[in-house]
Amino acid sequence: MRITFTRSLFLLSAILLFATISAAQLSVGVVVNFAPPELPVYEQPVCPSEGYIWTPGYWAWDGDDYYWVPGTWVQPPAVGYLWTPGYWGWSREGFIFHEGYWGPEVGFYGGINYGFGYFGHGYEGGRWDHNHFYYNRSVNNVNVTQIHNVYNTTIVNNNTNVTRVSYNGGNGGVTARPTSQQEASARERHVGPTAAQTQQIAEARSNLQLRASSNHGKAPFAATPKPGAFNDHAAVPDREGGRYLPPAGNNRAPESNREPQPKNTSRNAPPKTVVHPNDIPPAERPAPSNTGNRKVDKKIPAATGQALQTARAGSPKASAATGQ
């Protein structure tokens, strides 16, 4: 009896644990049925201070629309960590976003050319040396009078098919595949976006101007000097927007221009589909006939009696009897 109870308790715990893990896995991935816009063209703000690392902008999804998360300078969570940008990848169901992360090595980010050192493979914008980050001036906007940890290495982009496509795979997407080293980097110890990056995402999501349905791929400000500094004078707009080609059903009007939808009243609501006998609404029963003669009322159907009663109410005798 005790063994049976223990086994049952163990089985129940395993089921609950599996259900929790499954729910967590399902909440991580979001599938979108059409591609994100192209990457906009923009200038990089000046690095605010030593120790900041550039994180490029990208298109995110809020469950209803794409929105632009401006690129920004961010302090890494630990010395020696580098940023692997997130990217959109095509699967059989649609487009799935692979979240970026911090780690000792830069992993695979879909082969997307985000610029400023992120040219589709690795990071050419800087390196760590003796607990200090050194910036490559050829691809970064750095004020050398304030930051002295700099070097200058010209980067030759051997990719002849330079594109602004923001997703990997699918129709027209980047065809890059991860190397064995990049796959190993993804399995190494790493951490997700910092609190400052999360703030940048949250503010971008709440800004209607950054929604693709409003800006049609051309964000009013594409990069910020620091996370959350959307109103800073150093925030830069994009020079050229990206193509945005949503399907007809997803080409929504901007939030500010959207007309209010009619309420779901009984007049414009679609008829309810009956799937069970209990769903059938009860039939309305007419009032029993009342002619004043009990014998006649028993013989006249209820509907007919109600009609007779209505007719009598409209006659001159009925009006006189009621004092009208």
C-alpha cells in the first residue's frame, strides 16, 4: 500500500513537472506567418563611454505587429562577454525569432548583416584584452579624445551579395548555416539580455511610431546612444527604410487612425453554431388564451387565443369597457 502510494506520488510529480516544462517551452517561441521588414540604413551614435558594446537594432514582434527595436550601446553583464544578436529564421510553420545572448564567444546570428562589426559572422567591432574592451575605429563611432582603447583594422566584406534582408531561410532569406564552432558557442555558458536591453525593448514596443504598420519599415529613430534614450538629441533616424510587404490581412491601419469597431451586439453578431443539444436556446412559449370563457379557452390554441385577445383589445367595446 505504501509502495503504491509512493509510486503514484512520483508519477503525479513527474506529470506536473513535464506539464510545467512544456508550457514554458511553448511560451518561448512565437511563429509569424510573414517576414519582417528589411533592415533600415542608419548612422551609429557616438559611444557614450568606455566599456559599452554596440548591440544592433532589429525587428521584434508583439503578437500583432512588427516593431523596430533601435540599436544602442550597452554595458555587458560581465567582463569578457560579447553580444550575439538575435535573428528571425524560417521554419515549416513560419518565422521564429531566436533571441540574442551574451557569452565569451559570438555565436550564430543567422548570417544577417547588421553592420557596425556584425557582418553576418562573428564580431569585427572590438575585442577584450586584459579586462578592457578595445574598439575598432573602422566600424565604430568612437570619440578618441574620451576613449583611448582603440585600434584600426579595415574589414573587407568578401560577401558580394550584400543584402538588408532581416531573416534566415525561406523565400529570399539569407542562406547561411551555423558552423560547428558556432553551434558549440551556443551550447556554452551564456546569459540573456540585460535589464537595460529589456528596457529598450519595452519602450520600443509601447511606441506606436516604431510599429511597421505605422512607419512602413522606416523608423523615425533607428538608434539611441543608451538604452531608453529615445528623446536624446543623439538618437538618430534611419536614412533609408526597409521594404515592408505584409499580406493583405495583416496590413493594418496605424493605431491612431484605426476606426472603432462595432460592439458585438445581438444584431451584428454571427449566429451561434449549435454543437450540443444543450446549446439550443429554449423556445418562447406564447401566453395562454384568455377569451373570458373557460370552455372556449381550453379548445383554442394558445397562439390563436393571444391573437383574439389582441383583436378584442382594439375593438370599440373593449375601449369603452376599460374607460378609454
